[in-house]
Amino acid sequence: MSHSNFHHQDLIRLQDAGRRRALALPEGIDFASNDYLALAGSAALRQAAVAALTRGVALGSGGSRLLRGHTAEHAVLEEEAARFFGSEAALFVGSGFSANSLMLSTLPQAGDLILHDALIHASAHEGMRLSRAAHRSFAHNDVDAARDAIRRWRREGGRGTVWVVFETLYSMDGDIAPVADFAALADGEDTMMVIDEAHAVGACGPQGRGLAADLHGRDDVLVLATCGKALGCEGALILLPETYRDFLVNRGRNFIFSTAPSPLMAEVARSALRLVAAADDQRTRLRTLIEATATEIAPSGFAASGSHIQPIVLGDDRRTMAVADALRSRGFDIRGIRPPSVPDGSARLRISITLNASEEAIAMLGDALKEIV
């Protein structure tokens, strides 16, 4: 079989299973993006970009950070981010996916254990796939299960460092991790924590510093803060002790061998941090929309997640996509999520609540769900 024929047959299999994907342009009211504070198209970030370009900030970096690609914009962003989040150091990389992959493929060593939540993001799995450390999962958001797994591994002879990996706000379920309990676990079991705050930074916590803001600066904590979601731009910040930052710079293959992120985007991200620090009114407004969504979906029989990510679990892949198409035809940009992005049998609509929507739009969506689902 030729390579092209193999790929064609694979696409047919995906089509038959109801899992073939295609790119679709944004259309209708935004209930799909991660632009939680509506900063991506904001005048404030546009003005920040124009001002930076006017000052002569470059669009491209021209090389990796260890060559000529390290610029003043990268350095200043990292300094300000470390101060803002209260961490010892920060490292700016091209995306949240790259950040998780970089940390987990580089920092845990042979003889260590990466212990991850069962629903951790695909980017963490990519890092674990490349890591020299062993990895195991524990039941979603179950701190007792994580503790049992640590103790079991040690009884089996494990002597290295345990790296506990979890998200504070899960991107497909919208539920929140018991962060304080994980911190207590780290204290009691002497573990490291790798905390993915991708969907919380900007939208949650004091000054938008996330749901794990109280843990920043600890020497056993590394935090991912993405810039491409509530911050409205691109890239990601790893918040961590200085020693770990230096190790990533010296040993992290996807840092060493990647072209540095755009200096312009680093400057825009710096402006975004300042905006979210002063965005308490916007976060209050977002909470109002979250509560309105909970009220509107209740008549359709779906429980509210309590966050700005609201899943409507339908189970069947084809039904999920049919409902998503029907909602889009009515002017709501809602996407269907199917395995392997979510577990088998849990295909769903992922309703993202952002400041791009309104109470009126949410009410209309609630009416449409009652008719269609």
C-alpha cells in the first residue's frame, strides 16, 4: 500500500467513526474560544502592538534564544512576569504545549516518577513520552489516589523524585483541582508539583494570577501560565525556581533548538499582564456570565461546572457533531469535542464563556439547547 493510500484509508476510517476533523473559521457568537477576557481583539493590545512596532521592536527573533534570538523584550517580560506571579524566575516559550513538553521531558530524571492526573493535557503526555522518568496516572482530582500511588511506588523500591502533575482548571470538564490538598500532599510526601494554570491565569485568582497563586515562589512548584488564552496573545510563561530555569536553558531540547518567540509578542504579553492585573471588573463580569449560563442550561438537564468552561456531555460522537452543527446554524460558535481529546463515550459540546458573549446571547443559547438537545 502506498503512503498516500494508507493516509486516505485512515481518513475514511475516521469519517466512518464520526471522528474526522476539519478546520472551520470562526462564525457566530463566540462560545468556542479561550479568549475569556476578550483581550485578543481588544484596542488595548492592538495599541500595545502598534506602539512596540513604532519603537522598532522586531517581528521575528531571527534565531534560538541561545543564539541571537534572545532580546530585551524577552528578558523584560520574564523579569516582570516573575515579579507579578511571585516566582523566583520565569521562562518565555512559544506555546503552552511546548512548555509542558519542555518541563516534563527535561526536568524529571531516570529513577524519578511522574505522577499525573488521569485527565492531564496531551502536551503533558508528549513530555512524558520523551522523558527518561517513569510515569503513572491517578484518578482525576483524587489526592488520596495520588498519595496511594506515591507510597506504592516507594514500596516497590522507587527512590527518586516524584513529580505530581495536575491542572488547576480542566479544559474539557471545567472542574477545579483541590489545589490546597495537592500542596499538603507535596509537603507530606516530599514531592515536586508541576501545575498547569493554562485556563485559570487571567480569569481566576487575585489579580488574575491563577488558582495556585498562593503556591508561587515555592521551591517545589513549577507553574505553566499561558499567554494565548485569557491574556489574549501568544506564548507561555514557565514560573519556577532559578535553578530549574537554568537547567531548561541548558538541557531542554525544544528550547535550545527552537527559534525564539517573536519579540513583538513578548512585548504584547507584557502589556497583557498589566491589563489582567487591573481586570477585577472584567473578572466580576465573567462570573456574572458564568452564573447566567448555569441558569440557562439547567432546564436542559445539565449540571453547571461552576467555571467559564461548561461541558455538555452527549456521549455519541455523531450526535455531538450534529448538535454542534445545528447550534452553529443558529449563530452560536460551539464546537463538538470527541475522543481522543476526551475519553471514549464522553463526546461533548464545549461551551466556553467569554466576555465576547452577553446575557442575551446566553439566554438565546439556553433556548436553543432546550429545542435541539
